[in-house]
Amino acid sequence: MSVITLRVDGLDVAVPAGSTLLQAIRAAGLAVPTLCHLDGLDAVAACRLCLVEVEGSQRLLPACASEATEGQVIHTATAQLQGYRRMAVELFFAEGNHVCAFCVANGDCELQDVAVAVGMDHSRFPYQYPQRSVDASHPRFSLDHNRCILCTRCVRVCDQIEGAHVWDVAERGSDCRIVAGLDQPWGEVDACTSCGKCIDVCPTGALFAKEDTTAEKHPHPERAQQLRQAREHQQWLR
Amino acid sequence: MVALPPRERSQLRCCGASGCRSAGAGPLLAALRAAAAEGAVEPSATPAQTSGEPGSGLEVRSVGCLRLCGQGPLVAWDGPEGTQLFGGLPPQGAAALVAQARGLAPIPLPAEPALASHRLDLDHPFFRLQRPLVLENCGIVDPERIEDAIAHGGYVQLRRVLEELSPGEVREQVRRSGLRGRGGGGYPTGLKWDTVALQPPGRRYVVCNADEGDPGAFMDRSVLEGDPHRLLEGMAIAAYAVGADHGYLYVRAEYPLAIERLRLALQQARRHGLLGQGIAGSTFNLELEVRVGAGAYVCGEETALLHSIQGQRGTPRSRPPYPAQAGLWGAPTLINNVETLAAVPVILRQGGDWYAAIGREKSRGTKVFSLSGAIRHTGLVEVPMGTSLRTVVETMGGGDPDGGAVKAVQTGGPSGGCIPADLLDTPVDFESLLALGSMMGSGGMVVIGQGTAMPEVARHFMAFSVNESCGKCVPCRAGTVQLLALLDRCVERRATAADLEALEALCAMVKATSLCGLGQAAPNPVLSTLRHFRQDYSMASGAGP
């Protein structure tokens, strides 16, 4: 396996060829915020939080979906990037109905963590207060659209790892929403195996087990990668 | 081309494209054909008729766009005196026109005042300054008859290329022509073809992007409806040049006539051995299919378009890999716009160098523009690249119909910007328009009159982007919604200085961080109007000039 070297925020780092910029950033001991990305699932580059500057390129590149190349010089935390990230998180909060105080995921929520990481204490954009619904038709789980940030992790984990493809995205723009089956109540979708992987990878409290109440959801997003490793390399990583 | 050289036997060409159809071309064409077939002409209406006889072979043809769409339905009469063009003729006027066309003597104008009042001036710069290459046969050939296209030189270049040129030689000509993508991006076509052709051996696809969705853009529709065989020929040459044997024409569902004519053209081409197996006696095979969009603007973005063809949700994906490397079902895929592919037969016929001699600097050849909005002559013009905006809008387009001054020209649709009247001397080419904060786009030009406040224009386009955002990435999905709310405040004159600051900051964020070109360009109408018409916003906000 060949190795490439690049420079991340002034640190030289070596990674296997074919690594993503995100892997290189992590190899350098640094971090960029992510929401849609999850190890073990294909990258979609939708949340735009992991955008980085690459010297010699006018465009910002999503670290999760860009291959690292030899000699690249990247910057992950310029003032401009930090400003954009904070705005993106504000947009997430303003477009949904996120009320931490009585959310199942309070205290174990990636959206919350990202808000803290980018220093967002309030949204400068007016809250949209969209009219959204809750689907509690499944015997064990619920989907609260108010808390959904459309990261599509549930769509991908169900398709790519469980192989059931229960979830999809319907409508477009700000009307987008996650749908089960052919836009049916979740509980009526025969394809659902009730495996709970979507609950584990959901970064917010949008998908949760019915027994959980406020601040009781403790997801396991690492399971996507564990399962993939187990299947592809016959290794169970903890 | 609209004006033809004088000819002994008269013919009438009636525009049968969407614009004229909606203005009544259908009943007019039927009336012209009835009058020509019967020869039953009112004697009183034919004082000049001397030698015409019933059934004397006056041909009435249905053709593609005759350019001056705003005056439709358009009919051209080609006779011994050359061509005369008539606009807005009601079906009741058909008999008079047929009678005049039959009278081989010169028309004693104004013998028939009703007819004369519909006559349009073909010497007007709108027609005179056009340089038809892509549209050279549009308005001349009957788009529903391949025999007519072939009689006017159709498929000659495809046959020649297959007999005489290697794929590399074809690409060499396209490279030399300096042709750049006419869909808006302006990527060098020859380079794109090379990138696809030079991928490792294996299957390749060729795709024509006919998902023309910019408001005010109808250039591609005119090619599809007026001369579909030219597009098929260009596409077949492109497929040969990159080694593809399968291709798709992705057409928006809102173009039913274009879809119908394309499907007919494909059938006819297959029947003539110009598509399918062993094209024109060579070993080259090509299957082409029409795919119809489902009403999403974003499907004009190439990666979303490919997803749509594959039957998936029409959302863009991160590039690289570019479609030229990994496109349809992972295979290298050439995607070109309609106008780009329709320019290929001319380039092969005249040579790349000949084509490169037209236009200027980095923008070669001609470009088709559709003129609409506050302008006297609404329609299609094809002009050399580098023609000034003033020539296009004022000289050819005739300026504001009410005689007022033009305030701005919007180019590039929701991805473009507004160019103020004092910069109308700007040459129309890719770089000059970008430098002004607008873009060439696909070729729609919407002229804005003095009565329009620019924040309203910006809001109009932002509302479009909000409706058309696919919702995949947050800056476009949620950012455009917030931009629209800020623009509402500007239009309603409630905006504060802080709102204007927020507007600019969010525009910069959406532009820099959106996933695809739609989101990245969505702030352009705001940014360009802020740049050139800041006073309109300041008035709105009360923040002072």
C-alpha cells in the first residue's frame, strides 16, 4: 500500500493512499465537526460542516468526500471556515424544531455537540417553526420529524448495512422529509426488520426507542463501522 | 435562417414551434394548407393574381423557430423577390397570403393592406446581425421529416466522419474550434471529449442535457423543436469521438413538443440507418434514448441528471469524480448541452480553425440568446461571441417597448446576475460576464425596465431557488429560505442596515459552501444587484445611500 504525505494546519501527516481528507485530519490528531458523515457509511457531503480550505484551490472541499493527495496543504479552522460552520449550525437549528430541554437525546446529541464545538449559543436567523409530525406507528421506535436534520444516515445505514432500504427522502428543498417505505406509517412497512440501526446512527433525537424519555437516548453510531469491519475484514472492533 | 435567396416557385414556411403554436400557428397552418390545396381564393382578395393557378404547387411547410417569437405566429413567404416575413396573421388572412404567394408578379404593395400591416422588416438589425450556425437550418427544414434535413445537408458530416476521420481527428477539430460548453459553465468541449475518450477501455455513455430550466431561456427548445436531426448528428459524432455506443437525451417534461419531435427524429434516423447498428455502412453502433425529466430544475446539474437517468432521486453529488471519469453506472460519461452538440456538425464541415475565427479571445463561435422581458423584439438571436450587450439588447432587441431606457439585463437566470445599463457595452463572452458578477448561463436574457426595483428581481430569483433546491445540503436548503426572508424585508422596505449585513454574509456563506452549482450560484442575483444597484436596497432599508 502506498503512502502519501500532506500538511494539515501546519502538521505533516502520512496516510495510506486513498484516504479521505477527514482521515488525514484525524491522523494529524485534529478534528473538524461532522454531522452527515459516519464511518462505515458512504459519504454524501451534505451538512457542509467539514469543509476545509486547500491551498491552490478556490473551492472549499468537503473533507469527508475528498481524497487526500500528495503534498496537499490544508487548513481546517480559518476564521472564514469557522464563521461558515457556525452559520450552518444556526441554519440547522432555525429550520427545525429543536428543543433540548425535553428531547430524548439531550446530553447525547451530535447536533448539540456541534453547536458547542462551533460556539453557537443562539441563532441569528429567525426560527422557522415548521409544522412537522411524529410517526409513532412502529411498535418499538418513533420518528419525530421536528428533530430531523436530513443527514440521511438512517437512509444509508438501512440501505447499505441492513439491506432493507426502509428509508428515503421525499419532497424537496425545505419540504424534504424522511419517509418510510412508500411514504407509509413506519409500522406498516414490512421491509423494516426492527433492527434499530437507524436509531443508533441518528445524530439527534429524531429516531428513538419508545422506552426512552428526556435525555435517555444513548445511541451507538460506531456500530455502522463495526458491522462493516466485521463483514469486510472478519474483525470485530470495539 | 429566415431570409432565403429568391426562388422561382413560391413556398410558405409557417413556424410550428411552441411559441408560435401558443400564438395560433396551428389554425393558421391549417388555413394556409387549405387555401393552397383548394386554390379556392376569393377573387376580390387577389387583384394581383395573374399567373397562379389552382394547385400550382405552392408548398406550405411547417418549420422551426423563425426567431421573432413575440410577433407570432410567423409565416415566411419565399418567392422570386426573396423572403417576406409576416407576423400575427390570423387564419382569416391565410387566403390573401396564399393568393399573393401564387401571384408570381411582384406584389403591388399595399395592394392588400390587411396583409401588409402584418409584414415584418427583415432588414431590421434583429435579423440582419444574426449569424446563424447552430440555427442555420432552424426555420428552413421541416423538423418532422428527416428527408428534408438530409436535403439540407443533414448527416453529411456524420457520414464523412465515419468514413474519413479517426475519433482522435474529430476531437482535434473540436479542440481547435475553441468551442466551450453552452449550458452555462463554459468548460472547453474538446478537453471534455478527450477526458472521456482517454479513460481506460470499457463502456462509455454520451448524454445530451436538454433540461433547459432557466426562466427566460428557450434556445435549446428551439433547436429541439426546429432542427432535431442536427442535434442527433452532433451527438452521434460526439459518441464516435469518445467511443460511446449508448446515449441518452434528457429532456424536461415541460417540453412536450420537443420530446415528440425528438422521438420521431430518432425513429426516422434509425430507419435511415443513421442510428443503431453499423451506422451508414460503418462498424460504428449507437443507440440513443429519450429520458424525460420530472420537473426538477436541479436535474440540469450534471450529477443530478445522471442520478435521474439511473432512476434515482435527482440530487447532485460531490465532484470529483467527474462524470467524464465516473458517470452513468460508473462508466465514463460525456455530458454536453443541446447547443454545444448542435454546433458540432458545422465545426466538422467548416473546420475547427474556421469556427475559432468567429468570436473573441477565449469565447469562440456563436451563441444563441433568447430575449425577453421589457424589450420590443422578443425572440431568438444567434450572434458571434463578443457582440456587445448593447447591440443585442438595443440595436437588435429594440430596447424598451414603451420607449423608456433599459435599466438592466439579467443573464444566466437564477445563477446569473443583473448587468446595469451603463455597462451595456460589455462584450458578451464568458469572462466578461463573470467579471461583472453575472454569467453567460445558458443564454437567457431578460431585460428589466426602469419601473422594476432590483430587490424585487433578486427576490423573484431567490424564490425560484427556494422552490427548486433539492434539499440535500443545508446552505441551499435552509440558507435560501433565510435569504428570501431577508429579501422580503428589503422589498417591503423594512430592512435595517443589520439586515443588509446579514444578507451579504449569508450570501457569501451559501455561495462558498453549497454542494452543487445551483446552491453556489443562488446568491448571484442578490450579490450582483447589491453591487450594481445598491441604491435600490438602501432606499428599501432606509440605511442611507
